[in-house]
Amino acid sequence: MKYEILPSFLAADLGHLADDLLRAEASGADAIHLDIMDPHFVPNMSFGPSIVDFCRKVAPSFYRNVHLMMSRPDLYIEKFFKAGAQTIQVHIEADCDLHVELKRIREAGAKAGLVLNPETPVEKVLPYLSEADEVLVMTVHPGYGGQKFIDSCLPKVSEIRRCCPELDIMIDGGGNDETIPLAAKSGANQFVAGSYLFAKEDMKAAVDELRNLISAAVSAS
């Protein structure tokens, strides 16, 4: 199984987005994670399709993982795919037919991801697992970066891994050198880290350290 690290662009310096994007790419991370928020689904706003297009133009080889924190992602899937999204993640809590939208994402040519919030029971996503390429288990309440990791979400990771041994399982929220190894031991193989990575002067060293910690945690589990 491949273990992947994804810096969250939400934590980048808004005055130096291009520089921070290239710094993330040069760190050896596997993809840039783009949090797209509407102010209805979460208490915040962030980027639109143009930021995905920006990432494609500045770092065309850097994979673009797009997380739609939106009440109606179905209205925007095509826009984000055309802007350059390579994975599009939608929430189980969204107001749309997920069977239809996961299929539509795949048919467009992107990978389809399914996301569940901390308070959502894992049973809600189980009927959709065969239709998704990855599942993102939120380990904070979505909306803002820099929150504390909710470790009570980790049993959801373990349950999804038990049901789907080959599925990509991502965690997002509070990711750092202490929490990411815990998630790896629980069965996650994709790890978003925003504030932790972008605060590092040497992001490559931080990514390398996380890879070593993940490897050690998996070996010990």
C-alpha cells in the first residue's frame, strides 16, 4: 500500500501562494490538498475553481486533490474538473445523490472521494465504498485550519480498513508528527497536514520525518 502526504493549501501564505505551492511540491509530498468551502456547509469560505487552475498552471505535475466542503457539490463538480481537479471529494452529509455524483466524478475522468465529518457514524459511508476511490475521515470539524486532532475518529478509519483492505483512506485535521502515526496505525494511508507543514522552514525535512514515522508506526502495528 502506498502512503501519501498531502500539504493543505489552506495553510499557505496568501501573499506568496505560488512560492508556497512550489515549496510543497519540492518537499516530496505526493499531492496538494485543496479545501473548497461554502459558508453554508461550514462556517467559513475559501477557494473556488480558479485556485485549482492556478495550481495546475504553477505546478502542472503536482497532483491536485480537491475536497468540496459544500452543501451542493453536484452544482460544481464539472467546474472543478475542468479547472484541473484530479481527485474530487464530496461529503456524505451533502444534499445530493451520492450514487449519482460519485459515478459522475469517475466518468469525468477524476478519482472519486467520499468524506465524513467527525459526528457522522461510519455506517453512513459503508453503502458507497465500492463507488469511491478513497474515503476521507475528518479528524477535526471542517471549516478552519489549526484545530486539535479528534482521536475518537480513528475507530472509523479502522472499520473502513476492515471492510475495504485496498481502499485509500485519508485523514484531514490536526495532522502532525504525533497524530499522523496514530492514524497510520489505525489503517490510514493518506495524510493531510496544513499548519504543521507550512510552518516548517524546511518542509522537505518535515515530510521526510513524517514518512519515517509512518513507516515505523505501520511496522509496529
